Amino acid sequence: MSEHKIELTVNGRHHRGTVEGRHTLGDWLRGQAGYTGVHIGCEHGVCGACTVMVDGRAVRSCLMLAVQADGCTVTTVEGLADPDGTLHPVQQALKDCHGLQCGFCTPGIVCTLAALTADGAQPGEEKLTAAMSGHICRCTGYQGIRRAIRQIAGTDTSAAQGAAHAEQGA
Amino acid sequence: MNAPDRSGGIGANRFIGQRVPRKEDARLLTGKGTYVDDVVMPGMLHVAFVRSPIARGRILSIDTSIARDQPGVHAIVTQDDLARFNVTMLSFFIGPVEVAMTPLADGRVAYVGHPVVMVVADDRYLAEDAASLVVVDYAEEDAVVSIEDARHGPAVHPDTDDNVAAMMGEDEEDAEFEALLASGAHLVTQTVHHQRISQSPMETRGVVAALQGDEELLVHITCAGPHLVARWLTVALGNPKMNIRVVAKDVGGSFGLKNHPWLEEVSAILGAMLLRRPLKWIEDRIENLTASNQAREQEIILRAAFDADGKLLASHADYSLNNGAYPMGADANIAVHMFMWSAYNIPAYSFVSRGYYTNTAGLAAYRGPWAIETLVRETLMDAAARQIGIDPIEIRRRNLCTAAHQPSVTSLGIPREDITPAECLEKLLETVDVAAFRREQAEARKEGRYLGIGFAAYIEPTGAAGSIGVMTGELAQVRVDPTGKVVAIMNVHSQGHGTQTTMAQCIAEQLGVPLADVTIFDGDSSRGGFGPGAGGSRQGVIGGGAAIRAGRLLADKIKTVAAHLLNANPENISIEDGMIRVAGAPEMTRSLREIAEIAYGEPSRLPPGMETGLEAQIRYDPPAMTFTSAAHAAIVEVDAETGFVKIRRWVSSEDCGVMINPAVVEGQIAGGLAQGIGSVLLEEAGYDARGNPIAATFKDYMLPTIFDVPDFEYVHANTPSKAEGGFRGVGEGGCIIGPPTLVNAIADALAPFGEVAVDLPLTPSKLLAVIDGTPLPPKPMSRFHPEWVNPYADTAAATKTDGPVEEVPAGATLLPGGTHAALAETAARGIDGAWNLTLATPMGPQPMTATFATEGSIVRGRLESNEGAQEFEGTVEDNQVKWSMKVTKPMPITLKYDLTFDGDTVTGKCKMGMFGTAKVKGQRV
Ligand code: FES
Ligand code: FES
């Protein structure tokens, strides 16, 4: 088994470690660095739950080896909110729009949307929705996620209230 | 009935009915949840399983020598090591399972993925390395895979005579009922083949177990309810001399899979006891898709007779369910029949229902386990509409149970007092302009575009307690801490349902405190009262009711204490926004904290005799059944070139009573609908003929993505239920009503081409076959069918061994010689005495002891079970005994036994009133 020394920045903190060549970034972030917000849903690159940001890009941490992240800057879902607890706009939108239930798929979705909207980028509803094709959510039926995307993209100011309500008393 | 007015004048303290954001979200959105894989213990080791690569066979040898020597390996565990714990595997009903079953395979394997050896190592990588080096030798046998295989093939389990795991209903054709069916102007038959579904929660199964000295076993497990798991483990382990504490904070979805532990979790827990080290097992996705229990593989043929006006006269269902090798309780799914026509008016219904053992992953629950009743019935109603030539809405209007038909009781004993499926349908039609759609559809067809609209209606039992032993009421414990903050302990246990918000809404409203000040704790069997957790759409109805009652009780105490301290009349005290006010005396306003500090710390200032503190608890048991009603419509376009289905619109019109949080209600409906869409179009956990799973990753098991699910529209009716708070459950409905709504829309779109067989999933190739008029090849015949011919045989002779079974000449089994009287005497001697019997009830096998004493053609006896003992008298003919007896528990019915004795064994059946017939078997004591 090959051992490798790695050094990387995770959520603004410097990390140094020794990893086996075969250890995935996801397992390293969870097991060695303690970022358990990184969720492993399939380990074969389909569900998107394990998505983190590596040098600003959304990456599936189950398909990347820890050794490949040597020298990189990684942001996990733990690294997005302000230290005072103010949520990242993507997190806030998902909260406002009931975009999660069990929350297992959520960290990956947050990271993908955060990567696409980083540095003031305004990718628009279509592109953000297209990016969701790489994420599986078994709970929500994607309704709140779609509303959150509209809120992030600014395409629907009433997004938080839901798409179409015809609420009536009996 | 009027819904409470939640629309206007909502004060700061009105929370029920509000679309408030969820309290759990900030934690989950920042990666601060605690799921089972996030639990780490000092000295913890990791588990990987060696699983059977074959569906059926004998284990010849297990060689662990190489694996044992691998670096980081601590133990290689087989069933021989676990046998000392003498575990009894239990069903969901906490009764022993029907067949011999051990945590790790014991000499035989019964499905691909069956765990055979457990490897324990320093980390999961090393455990998997070692697992791959365990050598197991098998003698493979022909696997029984499909329901059809089970009907004709050899018994899956050595300890059963056939593959019928459970049977209910009338197994013999009833000429009278057939005549009734034939008497209508129209007889409509609908067949549904439902594929196998993997519940696929995004968080797979997992457990971390550790002994805490000898007095406590601590189990962190992702589950639907920690108390239920603790109960299950305590009974399964034979009431060990230790407390079993089960903890589960955040759970990443369950959908029926995580009701209680199964082979792997039990093995890991026993491993932790054996090695006296904390052990962790986290299922990977391949294990989850191939070896976790699954659901829904079933077939049903529903027939319904209609009169000339399209009114229902009678109906019959023949239903079969694949139970796999080790179901979490052998199951004929009686609920399918209980609810088949519960939303409709129909004079007569009869059924036969069978569950079959096969060499596949076992059966577990899945959201709305009985859902096929709505699928087959609602697709039948549309087929009937086409066959009879009336509109699909009109045929429902003529048959649905409306307010005018209530109260009433269905032929299967379902009481209907306040169901509203017909009203939901009318509300739906106010939102969906069907006439405009029909015009659009006609125009589109001229262009070769195929649009369709589908409708479905149903009712759903929710929040049941008291009728099934394990589904109980719920306790809410609420306190105002001396800090003024409110803490409640409950056990409704969110799997993503948001109960930390909805229960807080119920309590905050009663107490008059800000929502932010209320915290709900659940997920620990060492706290709170007993509750089974999530399941049966029970959280809102039962937990909500308990939360309201406990909150009210505590609010009353606060008012009494405050009135005493402030010298005011309790009637004049109000609590708003955490402040205690006296009407007309604003200067007397106090914070809840001030009152709480006194209530705990200064007993002398309390009313005489009052218990200190601000704490209350109450247990709530709701009415036996609370029904939710709904009608849905979907509009689709089917691409005639590709067979792809595009869902263009979907409207849900449901009546789940008073809503605690409409956003949570809609989230539940949407999630269920998405799963329904997956069942109809995408998902299939199938097997090949040899029993190999064909969907092992999310690339083969296709879950719906954001592009497969449309934006849903919601119409809410809010008829308050009789439960506290007026709530009705809403957890499963979308998954029940979604499939027929979509299938009907697709069938409507393709009506110009002919009927669409409901053989799920409706893949593009199946729909193209309808469009092109080229029927798909029939399903291959079971290799165990008497007429099966082996297509791979070299010569005709080679097929001989698999050929038809030779006919036994009639009469060959008759006893030679002897008079009738002599035979009767022999038979009587073979009957008299004590027998152990097992009655296969819908809630699992019920053990009984019977004693018989025959006298000529009369038999007298006594039957004893844990429901009590009763004497009976009946008749004997040869070796056959028949008697009837009335019982009152669990409900008043007449049981008619018909048993045949043969040497030291007895087999037969028991007719159980409206529940049909159940199997009986037994041995001489
Ligand atoms: S765990 Fe990485 S994509 Fe599923
Ligand atoms: S919220 Fe549960 S999987 Fe998305």
C-alpha cells in the first residue's frame, strides 16, 4: 500500500496528513479531517451527495482521491456560512423554500449551487437546474430545490411561497 | 364542516397552519447533522460482510485462514460464533419470523447478498480487503426467483412444505360469487404487474454498537424509531440482563426500510458484544440495492362488475406478493383488500391473497405498502370508463362514497364517517379545465402529438393506534425550563419529516411562546415515553395530538401559578410571545422565565399543594383510524417517436384535515409523488432467472431526477378529523395515488393505439410497443412450470429431467382395504390428544395449543392462545375435523376451522370472517 503526504486547505484551515493512495477525498474529509457534512450516498458518482468544492469547482469527493487534492483549496458544506451563523445565500434559499427534508443529499446540492454562483456569477435558472441533474434527492421531489434555484437566480421573487398555491378552506 | 380560520388575524402566537421555515434546516444545511456514520467511538472497529454470490445453495466450507492473517483484521465471524446469543429474528409485529433464520447464514444461503461471514478490521478498506479473501465453497441449487417460480418450484426453505408464506381470503372458486360477477351488464378486468422497488433512502442502513459495561448495550442506528428498535432488540436477544439503549439523531430517509434491524445490523450488534469492542457497519450503495430488503414485487387481477348505468355491483381480486427469502414478517398484504374499495360504494367484494417465498432479498415496508389497491382500482375505473363508454370522471362520480353515504361501514369493516374523496375530486375539477384540455388533446392528435389526462381518487388510513399492537399512542413531555426556554421530548422521530418544527408549532401555539424558544428532542430510547417512531403516517395525527394536549396542560399550570403570584384571576391571564400578561393590567406583565424560576426554586410561593416546576406530560391515543382523502390529475405528453413521457401538469387535491405546516404537508405529498413517478417510469430492482440482482448501482436503479418530476400544484381541503387538533396523516399518500394518476394519463394519451398493459415500469420500449402495435414478447415461462422446455438443452432427451412431472394415477394414494368404520376409528385415535397449532394471521403467526376428544362423529376440544382459552364442539369425518367458534379479540368474528390430521401432523385452514381464510398447521404435542 502506498502512503502519501498531503497538504491542503479545507474551509480556510491548513491540513497536513498521510494517506493511502486509494483513499478517496470524501473518506479523508470525513474520517481524518472531521468534516462529516460530506455525505457518501453511492460511492459511484451518481447521487452527488458527496460534492465539495475543490479550487472553486464542484467535485464528487467519492470519485477523487485524497492524494489528488494535495495542494488544493477545498470547501465543504461546513465552510460556507459566516462564522456568526449567517447562512450562505444558497443555504438561505434552500431554507426559505423548504428545499430539504432528511438533509442527506443537501450538502452536495449546496456545494454545487455555491460553486456555480461563486464570485458573483449569475448563471441563471436553467443552468442551475441543469446542474441538479447530477444530484439525487429521494425525499423532496425537488419542489423546494427548484424554488430555491429561482430565488437564487432572481427569477421568482415569490419563490419562497411555493410555485402555485390554490389554498382553500373546506 | 368548516375549517378553523387560519387565513386572517394570525397573532404572534398562532403557529398551526403556518408555513414556517424548519428549525432543523440550519443544522442540516451547514453539515452539522448527526447521522449514524458520523458517530465515532474510541476503539471502534469496522465491519464488512462476505455475501453469497448465489441465490440458493448449501455452504460446503468456509476458509477464513488467509483473511485472518491480513493486516488490521481483528476477527472473522461466522454463524457458529453468533449461535451462542440464541437470537430470535422477529417480524415488525415483534413475533418470531415464520422460518428458521439466523443473523449470518447457517449452512444454506437463500439469496444473492445473504451475509455469510462478518469481517472486523481497523477500517472499512481493510475489512473489505480481508472479506475478499474469505473462501466459501457452495453447492448451488436452482433458484426460485419470481412469483411464478415460487408457485411451481421447490420450497425455498427446508422447514416449509411449499412457498406460500402467507395466505388470506377464499382460495377456492366460489360459484355464487362468480355468478354475481357475471350478472352485471359489464365485467371489467384489470391486471397489474408491479416491479420490485428499492426504498433507496439516500442514507443507507448503518449501525454503531458498543457495550457500556455489562449493564447497557448502546446502539446508534439509522432507524424509524429508537423505542421500537430497542423493543425489537430486547425481545430478539431473549430479554438480556442489560438495558438496550437505542439512539438515532438524524436519519437520512427510511421509506419503510428502517423499521427495525435485520441480518446485518443484528450481526454487527452481536459482534460488538462478542468482541467487546465498538463496531460500526455502514451499508454501501451496492449492498443497499442488492441485499437490503425491498418491496412491491406483486401481481393483481382485479375484476369488477358494473350495472348498465356504470354502478359497481361486485368485485374480486387475486393478489400475489413476492416475500423474498426473509420477509420482515410473512405477508399476504391484507391491507390491499381492506382498502381496495374503501372510497367507493360496492355491495360485494371477495379476494384471495398470497405471499410467496423466493430466493431473493426479503420484503420490507415501502411508503403505502398496500398502494397497489389504488393503482389497480383506479386504472380499472378508467378501463371501465373506456369499455362502458362513459367519462372517467363520471364513472367515479357515480360510485364514490360521498357525504350522503356516510356514516357507513364497508364489507371489510372499514368505518367511514368523514371521508371526502368525492369532494376532493370536485375541487380538483375547479382547478383543472378538462373541457379545454380535451380540445387541446384533439388538436394535438391531428399533429401526431399524444396528450393524455389521468385522474385518481382514494382514501388512506393514517395515524392508526390500538388496532396493531406495535403501533401505539404517543407521549409528549413538555417543560418550561427555569431559563424560560421550552423543551419537549417526543418519539415521533423525523426521517426528514420536520417534526422538530411541526411538533414545536403545536406546543408553541398552546404555550404562547416564540417558536424559536421551543426545542424538540427525540431519537433516544432512554428518554420520553414509548412510541414506535415514524410509520403509518402517524406523526402529525398522534404526535401532534400529544403535543397539543401536553402544551395545553402546561399552559394551564403556568396560568394557575401566574394568577396565584400576581393575585389575578386565571381567566385573565394570557401568555403571548413568552410574556405573561394580566388583562387590563399591563404593569403586571412578567416574563415566562420569572415565573419559571419561582416555580422551580421557591415552592413556598406556589399555590398550596402544587407540585413544583413547570412540566407536563400526557399520552395521546387517537381514534382507531383517521382517513385522508385525495383526488389527483396529471397531464402528460407521450412522444410517439421515442416513447418518452413528459409530465406537463400535476394537480393534487387532498384533504388532510387541519395542516400544521402546509409547506411540510406539500413536501410529503411531493416526495411521495416523485417516488410514484419513479415506480411508473423508471425504477426496477429486478433479478435474472438465476437470481442475480440486475440493478446494483444508481446507474441501473434509476431514481427520478429533477427533470423527471414536474412542479406540483396543490388544492387543500381542510375537513378537521376527530383526532386532537383535527389533523389527518399525509406521509404516504403521494406514493399511493401518484402511480394510477400517471398510468391513467399515459393510457389516455395512447388510447388511439389501444390499451396499455400495466406492467411497471412503463419504459419507453413498452410504450413504443403499444404505439407501434407490436406486442412485446411474453414473459419467459418459469423454469419450474410443468410445460417449461429448456431452450438450451442439446437434445430433447436432455430436457427430460426438467420435463413435466409424471401423473400419479388417480386413487393410488387411497388406503387399501378396511371398512369405513375401522378407518374412522383409526382416524379418531389419530386426532385425540394435544396439538400445537400455528394460525397464520395477517399480523404474523399465532401459536396455539388445542386438545381434541372425538366421540363418533362429534369432537369436543379446547383452544388456548395468548388471547385466552375457549372450548368448542364440532364434527369429525374420517381424519377431518370442523368447528366454529366466536371470538371477541382482536375483534368480534366467527372463526371456522377445517383441519385434516395425518399421523403426527395437522394442516388446514381457518375462515376468519371478513379477513378470509388463513392457513393452520401443527404437530402433535
Ligand atoms: S457518493 Fe459521490 S456521487 Fe454519490
Ligand atoms: S432531503 Fe432527503 S434525500 Fe434530499
